[in-house]
Amino acid sequence: MHVLALAFMLSQDPVVVDLWPGKVPGETEEPGADKIENGWKVTYVGRPTASVYKPAKPNGTAIVVAPGGGYRMLAYQHEGTDVAAWLSSIGVTTVLLKYRVPRRPGDDDAMLPLKDAQRAISLTRAKAAEWGVDPARIGLLGFSAGGHLTAHAATNGDQRAYEAVDEADKASCRPDFAVMIYPGGVLDKQDPTKLASRIRVSKDTPPSFLAVSTDDKGSAAGTLRIYQALREAGVAAELHVFETGGHGYGMRKGDKPFNAWPLRCEEWMRARGLLKN
């Protein structure tokens, strides 16, 4: 889609909500203001937020979007607002997540971002009527570190990482489907033939769409391993492996096969009935 068309899709400002009603769980210091570099690189998030983009013709499906950035920053444009524009064009409500970055000292398992992602899913489900979405059609989509976060949340929907803070947390934190684009850091550091212990794929893991490139040295092996685990668990899954593309392309435009991952994902969602009104 042309850049101008994408901009038109997001002509209305999103509704921005704080994820947490009071103190942010796990924070030891008073959160500061967001830090943004070059207009797109978010290098610090103290108070996580969700920006809700409502399409002109919503179909009832919502997706929480988690940009990547190695848990050091958020690639907020080509893995964030551009994604919201694409999803808006196919009728999907976007809940664009600003989870906590950079990784806090001692948070080696990225549990603080997991809290933020789980809270975003529960909050979206709790506000389904207000936001015009079906509480049984809420997905999670992430890139790179956001892909790791998606895998983390999708396989731990039975274990909330924080104590409930309000009524919204009575809603499930399990996504109804998951989209993982070149997820990183999903393999065990000691035995890279296995998934990390926190990636607990089971029969209860939601249906998943995965995409990666063969020449992505950091994510190809892990993506294949997730797919294999999903298949072994009997979970519906679709995997696209492109010959080239490397890592981090997000929604950047081009005429290479890997640039078509959004179309493949749209086809997958349509086949699953997620784009019906």
C-alpha cells in the first residue's frame, strides 16, 4: 500500500490509554516521560500505554501489536503505526502497545514486558463492547523482540505474571490467535535445539501465523522450532519462510517476496473467519 494511503488510513488520532491504573507493577522508581529518537525509535517507556486505532469499517477483530527492538527500544513506525494502518485497511482494530523498554536490570526473562502484554490483552477484552470488538477475536502480533513477547504471552495465558489490579483483570489474558514475525530469543541459551523454558507450547496455545527469512541468522532457527512445537502439540499453525529478507523489515515496502507477508497473513486471517463482520 502506498505511503499516502497508509497515512489516510490513520487520519484519525488514536485513543491512548494507560495500561495500569496506578503504580506500574515491577517498577522500583517513578516512571519518567517517554524518550523518542528520529521520530520513530522509542528508547524509553516508563508508563506503558495502548493506542487504540479504530478502522472506518470495523469487522470485530482486534490485534494487540508489539513492535520489536531487542527489548532495548521500540521500532514504533515500521513495526507499529504502519502496522496499524494496514490492519485498519482490512477492518481490524489495532491496540498498539508501548511496553516497557529498555529491559530493566535483573529482568532477564522479560517478565515486565510480559506483564504489559498480558494486561493489554485483558484490557482489550474487558473493553470489547466500548471499543467495538469481539472478545473472542483478540489476537497478538509481534516482531523480533515483540515476536518473542507474543510467543511468551501466547504460551502463558494460563499464568498471569502479576496480581490482578482491577476488574479488567478478570478477563482472560490469553490471545485468541498469535502472529509472530521473525521472533527472536525463543531458543534455550544452553541448548539451542530446544525452546526457552518460558515458551511453553501446548495444545492450549492459540492458532499461530509465523514468518521469517532463511537468511535471518537470529530468528530463522527459533521460528522453525516454534512451528515444530506447535505442530507436535496439534495447534493450527501456518509458517512462511522466505529465501531472503534478513531481519527487521516490518512493513517496509518493496517488491520482494518477503514484503508480501502482510498479504499472506491477511489470507490466513480471512480463512480463519477473523475478517468477517
